[in-house]
Amino acid sequence: MTLTLAKQALKKYFGYDSFRPMQEEIVETIYAGNDALVLMPTGGGKSICFQIPAITMEGCCVVVSPLISLMKDQVEGLIANGINAAYLNSSLSSLEQQAVENDLFNNNIDLLYVSPEKLVSGDFFPLLQRAKVNLFAIDEAHCISSWGHDFRPEYTKMKFIKQQFPTIPIIALTATADKLTRKDILTQMGIPDAKTFVASFDRPNLSLEIRPGQKRMEQIIEFVKARKNESGIVYCLSRKNTEQVASKLQGKGIKAMCYHAGMPSKVRSDVQEDFINDRIPVVCATVAFGMGIDKSNVRWVIHYNLPKNLESYYQEIGRAGRDGVKADTLMFYSYRDVMVYRDMFEEGGGDNVEVKLSKLERMQQYAEALICRRKILLNYFNENLEEDCGNCDVCKDPPQYINGTILAQKALSAVARLRESVGIRMLIDVLRGSGRREIFQNGFDKIKTYGAGREQSFGDWQYFIQQLINLGFLEIAYDQKNALKLTAASRAVLFEKKTVQLVQLRDKKAEREAAKIKFKPKSQKQQLIDDLFEVLRELRRTLAQQQGVPPYLIFNDATLTEIAETRPTTDADFSQISGVGERKLARYGDQFMDAIITFIKKKTDEGMRVTGSTYVLTHQLLKEGLSPTEIAKKRNINAITVFSHLAYLYEKGVDIDIHQYVSEAELQAILSTINSMKPPFTLSEVHEKMKGQVEYHQIRLAMAHQSKIAKE
């Protein structure tokens, strides 16, 4: 098997001219019959690593995928590209399963997707023995390891694959696994010598932002309204939160639905289908949502609560911008989330409690960081980033510091006078002079610092106290109902006049007003691109509805954006768009090019200058039956210019009958003359050599014909 064949398949079926980093080496490893462990970020191209070998090698690749809905999405996507793919799971009837099995035995399937439960079932093993399997691909391989963040016991039974099929290569793939998890995957799968490929975990198209947890809903509503018609996910820790957030968004006129395990399965399925098919732009869900979809045009992800570890966070934000186009991520952070998780882990018991708590601490440190967030995130996955990313909230707006010594002294003094017995909320209430009954019952209103910080709001005090904890001036005693404790550093502030620098509280309203002042209107060029993108997106949606498939399976947003930017109007140009393979060019090319031509004509009629549109308008008028002379008159341009357009379009592959303007005899005579001349030469020189027996426009058409033939 050669890489030439692999590259041909890459272009033919997926529309890509070249492999991404590491993909080619991974494909070669599979061709050599060797096992591999592949770590690539979501949207990084993991699937290509096994799909290309599957369709270029004899036999079928068995793909283990954890969710039925994910299988369905992936198989639909492959079929849309002209690839023979199928799945076997509980959603199929017995007749449908039999049909898939028959196709498998008759070598009519290139990729067969199955669940881990199906793979390890007793009735499936005989099928594997009878079929011609060329590769086993284990997707979401982190589920194998109990050290991973999404452990599934069924995955641990798959060691039998290598035992029963020792000559067939295995490729295990995941987007998130630290060193410990990687080692465990190789052990559990029985492939300790597999070559490990770790791609860059950097997703530069994702912006990273973290905000304090106060007034979340106001901020979420503002965030979503600024991204009208864009698909997004709001992740929540509890089912109740998903329902509340969805309800509040609906109350503001935003089409949103909730999704959680407590809902009837039919309702959950309908919500997921509506989201996949762009009928609902926003889903408010627990973290399980998104695992089962391959939707590439999710433009943003919000975490209403802190995720439990960086692996989960990275995988969840990775569901945005899978197509490589700009996407936004926003996480709200509060200590309450940390406490909820700690209680959950400690009270739940089970394995690896210390590991879970340690990972939670790393998540907390990330949320509280005041340096480039991407550096921290990539470092966690053992990857160094030399420069600041420029696409996270810290990089975009570095913090401003204030002298917070007096604020710190008030808070620390109150903690001391309260005998280090209260949590954050009670401390703030005491500082602000609250009238809570518990304060008077416990005599907290009698301490010297009662009401000493009433000039600060509750939210402001939360912001500053969190910093004092981060800086080591306070610590939380989780085993004493989260009571705040003084440290050696805090005593230096109280008794040794140590100064404290705190990050200044940001005025969000002032920031928004400043952003409005800085706002620059779009250029005409960008506005045209955006307008055409919306036209193409609507066409994509209509075609998807007609065919009963998700819109992104027709073209993803990255491909749609490139089409809007380049405005191709010939098959040759359209086929150069990344993501346009032979099947999609044949199936959708004419409809999208017609939409582009109509858009350009409309904008030109409105008096807008559209770059590259002059050829398109000439071709459109030609198709309407106008002669070159009539086109010249209608467009108020020279007829020679019209013929130059026709020559350009003909050379580019547009179906134009040039024999209407130059006979076969004239064409051959011109070509004979051209071939007798030494290049370079001009039209005038050819015209002169032929003693004026042909027109200039005929010479131009003949030269276009010669160039087109040479390219073919």
C-alpha cells in the first residue's frame, strides 16, 4: 500500500490536498501492520488516521465508538462523501442487522462502527472471525482507563482483540489523556509496544475566557444575543440548572432547550436531533451532551459551572470550532463549585479519590490564573507554548493591580476575630454588616470588624477573598465545613505591615461602553463575505432538510467560509476548495455556484463592486441568450473585453461553445500559426503574421483553447 493511493483517497473522498501533521506517518504505521496510540485534539483529524487506511486496504475496519448517536453521525458523514460505511447497534431491527452483516461478508463495507458492548458480546465474535478485518480502531480510548475522566468498564474487556487477532493492527485514539492514562490504555489493550503519536493540543481558533460566577445569567444572555443564529452549548453541573438556564434564555426570545439524563429518551433524542440539524441553536445540558455528536459548526461553549478537571474542560470546549473556524469559550468560576465537587468525591468514596481531588485543584488553579491560559492548558498536556497566545482573556486584557493591603487587613482581621470558624459567605456578611439572624445569634455583630467593609458589594468581596486564598493569605479547611483559616503569610499582613497587591475589579459596564467606542464597522469586502456566507448557509440548510441530514455534513463552516471568500463559479475552481471532494462537487457544486452568481449579480445591480464578478456577470448574460455584442452594450463595456472574459472562462473549464465565434478551420489555422512562432509573442504579432485574416478576439479564444488542452 502506498501513500500515493492514500493521498488520492484523501482528495477524492474528503476534498483535502494534503494530510495534517502526523496523519501521514500514522497512516504509514497502519500500512506496515503496526499498532498505534493517537492523541489529537477534538477537530484535529483523528478519524482520517483510520478512515484512509480503511478505504484503501482490502477488507473492513471495525471502529469501536461509545455512543449510538455518534456512530450515526460519523456513518452519515462517510456516506455523504461516497464511502461505504455502516453500524451495528441496538437501534437497528433484526432485518437491518442482517443486511449489514451480509454487506460485511460480501466486502461491501469499508468501515463498520460498533459499540464496546457489541464488540465484546458472545454473538459478535463469530462474525469477526468470518469477516475480512483490516484494522481495529478504538475511538475515545481514554474510556479504557480508570485513570481517565470518562471510564467505561466495557472498554477494559477489549484486550481479547490482540489475543484473538494478533496480526491485525489496532489504532487507539483519544483527544484527552495524560501520561498515566496513556500508559494504562496501552496496557489494557495489550499493545505495550504501540507507537504513540501526540499531536499539538493547541486549538488556536478557540478563544478562552473565564469570569467570576456572579450574575451569570445576565452575562450569558448578553453573550448569546451577540451571536445570533450561531450554535452553542451551555454546560451545567446539575439537571436543575439546565432547565433553569434554558427557561431564562427562552424568556429572552432565544431558542434554547435543555438536555439531561432525567428527561424521557424520546425528548432527549429530539433535542439532540434539532440541535444537530440547526433547528435549535442553543442547548443547555449536563456534560454528557456532545459526546454523541460530530457537529462541526458549534461556534461557542459556555461552562455555567467549573468542570471537575482539565481533561473534561478541554474535551468539552473542544466541541466548539471543530471545523477550525473561530469559536468562543467562556467559563464561570466560583468556589462553591469546588466545594460541591470535593463533597461529591469524598462522600462518594470509590477509587482514585486523591487523584480526582488533585485534578480538581489543577482545574481550580487554571481558573484563578493571571497568566496566559493557553500556556497553562497546554503545559498540563506536556506541551510548551513559548509565546503568549493572544486569544485568551488574560492576554487580551492583562490585569491591573491595586494596593489591597487595607482590604486584606479587614478580611484577615475578621477571620481572626471570628476564630477561623466561618466560611466565605458568613465572612462577607460580617464585613458588610449584614442583619442575618445567625450573625446576631452567634454574637458576630460584636466584633470590631463587623461592618468594616460595607463599602464593597458582596460580589466585590468574593472577588477579593478568592485572590487572598490564591495568594496564600487564607486557606480553606474542607474538613471543617469549608472554614477559612489564617496562614503564616496572613500574619505578616496583620502584624508586620506586609503590603498586598490585588487585581483591580473590572467595571464590566465601562468595558462594554469602551468596546462600543472601539468598534469599527466592517469593510465592504468583509460585509460581502458575511452576506454571501448567510446566503450559502441558508442554501445548505434547505438542502439538508430535503435530504434529512445535518447541514454540516453537506459543507462545514470552514468550507462555506472559503466558498464565500473565493466565490468559485467553475467546477475547476470549486474543486480547489478545502473539503470539496468528487462526490460533493457532483452533488452540490452547481447549486452553490448558481447561488454565488445570483448573489454577485444582485450586489452588482445594487451598485456594489464585487471583486472577480465581471467574468461571472458576462457568463450569466451569455447563459440568458445574449450575444457578446449585446452583453457589451448592456454592461457598457467594449466587446473585445467581453471576448476576453469568454476566453478566460473557457480556459477555466466553463462550458462555452467557442465555435460560435471561431470556426474549426479558423481555429486550426490560428493554432498552426501560433505553433510556428517563438514565444513570447503578442496578439498583434499573430494578427500581423496571419495578414489580418482573423479577428483579435478569435486569436484570444484560440490561445485559450491551446492553454486548456495543455492543462488537460
